[in-house]
Amino acid sequence: MAGAYRALSFDGDGTLWDFETAMSLALEDAARLLRASGARRPDGPVTARWLREVRDSVARLDAYRADSTSRIRRSTTSCWSG
């Protein structure tokens, strides 16, 4: 997939992009790729809905409230096995 992206932009205040739609599409892609690689959640297949639930539950933890999204993202990857 090297070279597939031509630009990367950031929109911290949500004025340029529809973040919810972009995140939903990204979670669908991530779930599909994880399933294809053999990753499974403890009780079934990896789904976009489950990935969002994991993301949201980690973000609510006191230990991560003031943390960057990068640390939260890295923490969520420990929730599935592959």
C-alpha cells in the first residue's frame, strides 16, 4: 500500500471534514483488514461497531482522559488477538 496516499490533512476543530463519516469509513476498512489478517475479538469477528466501542471505552478511562489520541489508539490494539 506504499504510495497509495497523496495527501494527509488534519482538522482539529471539525470545520473542514465530516469526522463522523470519515471515522466510520476508516473503522469499516480497519475491521475488514483485521478480519482478513485473522484477528478476532474474544467473542466473535472484529467489526467497525466493536472497534468504536473499544475506542470510546478506552477514551473514557480516567487514565487516558488527558492523553493524546495516539496513546489511546495504541492502548486499544491490546483488546484483540490475532
